[in-house]
Amino acid sequence: MNVPLIFVLTGIALVSGLSLLAIMRQRAGQLTGTEDFEARWQQVDMAAFMNLSDPMEERFLQRNLPAAEFQRIQRQRVIVMWEYLSRLSANTKLMVQAGQIVQHTTVGDAAVTARQFVSSAMQTRMAIFMAEASLVLKFVFPATADPIHELVRKYDSLSQRFAQTWTEHKLAGVTSAAS
């Protein structure tokens, strides 16, 4: 690689990282309750994201489109994937906060389960951050492989586990309030 290209890539990565930090600070508020959680949750069409991040779909486009057209379309796909990842990141942050609420308001097995969930959610947040970094490279070099498809599966599994944990916590809160 030549030196100017390295500087350009470094600059893009730096700007992207700073943008990510600004977005994270903007969304830094803590949860105040169930209503706040539901108001801040961002819907994600997981089937569409899975299709968008499918390596087979990307290979199909690469094989069937002229190189310039593939690069243009791939950059558009990267921009959309970035938006999806931003939503996943925000939702995963909410899951961490909600899991911490459950962890601090329960005892026994429920608290242990919540602690494990928080750990999984934090690992997923880190994976999302790494995927966002890989998208910067993919934007510059559209044929670059990325880990996003597997991340989408991991997030989907995590969000399903979270829904069960959060629902159980809400039900326990309603039951204890009724007593």
C-alpha cells in the first residue's frame, strides 16, 4: 500500500471513530423504567438486515454486475448496514441497562441470569463496534469481507433471550406490586 492511501484510510477511521463517540454520548442517558425502555427501543427488520449482510447475496451481485456498478451498489449497502448497526448498538445498550436493572433488583438465579445476559450484551456491543470499523474499510474497498452476517445472528439470539428475561422481570414486578 502506498503512504497517501494509508493516510486516507487512517483519516476515515478517525472520523468514523469520533462520529461513533459523539453518537454514543448523545444516547448516554440511563433508563428510567419500562416505558422509557419501550420508547427508546429502535425497531430493526432482522430479515432485511440478514439479507443485506448475506455473503452469498454479495457474491451474487459481484458476479452479475459490472465492477463499477457493484462498487456503487455495495457502498450504498454499506451505508444502510451502518444504520442497521447503529440501531443494534442503541438497542444493545438498552439491553445492558435493562439487564443491570434486573440484576440489581433480583436475587438468586434471576440475578445470575441477568449478570450473564449483561455480559453477553456487552460482548455483542463490542462486536458491533468492530463491525462498524470493518464497514469503514468495506466502504473504501467494496469487495472486502466483513463479519456482519454472523453478528446479526448473534444479536437476534441475544434480543430473543432479552425479551424473555425482561418479560419475566416485568411480570415479577407486577406480581410483587400486587402483593
